[in-house]
Amino acid sequence: MTIRLWWIRPEDFKASPAALALLSPEERQQQQRFIPPAKRHEYLVTRVLVRSVLGEMLGTAPENLRFVLNDWGRPALAPESTIAPLHFNISHTEGLIVCLVSDEHQVGVDTEHLDRASTLLKLAPDVFAPDELRELRALTEYEQPQRAVLLWTLKESYIKARGMGLSMPLDSFAFRFDQSNIILELANPLEDDQTCWKFETHQLGSHIISATLSLHGQKKQVESRINIAEFTSRG
């Protein structure tokens, strides 16, 4: 079983004709639609990261991979690109891009810079569940910013693992922290089995990363933790 989280800082990646050649014609067109150079570069690095990681795991040339979108716009490998299940999810924010990959579990990942805390605290009444708000407000002013970013990234990673995007209201479920355990609580338990998920959070410098693994139809315990590795250009 492989569960791996790759990360890269966009400023550490040098754009090149070889990197651009890994993208499909559609991706190259999409990249050119971004006006700010930083966003254009971020898109390039994201696509190179995804294609390189998945290509290496599948033993396939990265430029040969094909992707499809589900009804909510989530990308997945096209059936002709792989003969074995390989699940992935990506997230990017200012200064960091991450890609979570598993050969067994549906996955979701989200990352945010801690500088986003002030914005998230203002949004808290609209996006956090009542229990989350109560616990957040019980914390000190020093603790609240990190908790807000942690909650937001957990919520984003969960709905991404569900493959539904923001069609699922963020305040319809809550996260509770019990020592080292992260527990999901659903307002309507009939919508999902809340015990069939595993969550991990990590801090990388000033960024918080949250990852979600689906255990549906599998054993309820995953002993191995996510292996985190920095992605470096393959040339």
C-alpha cells in the first residue's frame, strides 16, 4: 500500500521547454489563459508535479497520461492511462503545491498558508459548524488562527475526497480533536459512514496541510502514515 504526499515550492522550480512539453495541448492552452506570470508558473508546476509523480508510479511517460473530470470537476486518470487503481488529489496555495497519491484509497488534500487565518476567522460563522465555532472561540487569541486554518483545510480535504466539491455545505459536518485523533461528525449520519475516514494534518513551515483517506469497503485502521516527500525537477 502506497500513500504518499509530494510537495514543491513553485519558486524552486525552473520552467523550461522540457517541462512545458509534458503538458497536453489543452493544458498548454489553459496555462496561457492565466494573465499573472506567477499563476501561469503555478499551473505549469502543478501539472508537471502531477504528471511526473503519476507517470513514475505507473511506469508511463508523463506526457502520455490522460485525465477526465467527474460531474463536480474533479480530475482522475482516464481508464486508458492505467490498468490499476491510482487515486490522487492536488492543492495549491501561495508558496506551496501538494499532490496526495494512493494506490488503494480515495484521497483528498488541502493546504493553506497561515496568513489566511484572519480571513478564515471572519468567515468562521458561515463555514464552521456550531460545535467547531464553540471550540474555536474557547481558544486563546494565539491559538485561534492555527485552529481556523486547520479546520478549513480538513473540511476542504474531506469534501475533495468525497469528490463533491463545494456542493456539500462546509457547516454540515464538524471535526473534533480528541488528543491525537481527528474525529468527523456529520449532521446527518445517513449521508456517510463517518467512521470510514482517516485524517492527517501536517505543518510545513508556514503552511498547514490536511489529508483525507477513504476506508470505505476496507479495514477501518490504516497503520501506515502518509509518507511526505519533496518533489524535485526530473530535469
